[in-house]
Amino acid sequence: MRLPCEMCNNYTRQEVGHRVFIGCDDENKKKEGFHEDTFFYHHTCDNLNVREECKICSHNKGRYCNSVVAFVDGKCIDRTEK
């Protein structure tokens, strides 16, 4: 699944048992623009703060990274410059 969070400077990743929670810290969630859907466990954010390295990457497709293997533990391993 592609998440806009992976391209964001506020990215956080937390593992609890076999579940992995990806999002941003609580302070950024309080800002206007964060929309959580607890039924499907999805969220969207209008305050995406794109990482500098993602801005010049050819995988950047607006709000999402088009590479399905790019991010491992919050770090991009598949960066290609435009």
C-alpha cells in the first residue's frame, strides 16, 4: 500500500507486535488537514511536508511515491533523480 506519509518529513513508524503503525507524531495530527478514517484504518493529510530528496525523485507522483519498494524503515532505498 502506498502512503503519503512515507514522503513526509513528519514520518513515524511504530511496531507493536506484528502490527506496524505508520503516520506522524501527535502534534502534527492535531493540525488542520489530518483526516482519519478509523473504519478502514486509512488517513489523508492536507499538510504533507515532502522530504527534499523526494521532491527531485522520479518516483514522486504528487502526493505518493510510485515505487513499491522505495522505503525500508523510513529510508528510501530506491531513489532516482528526475
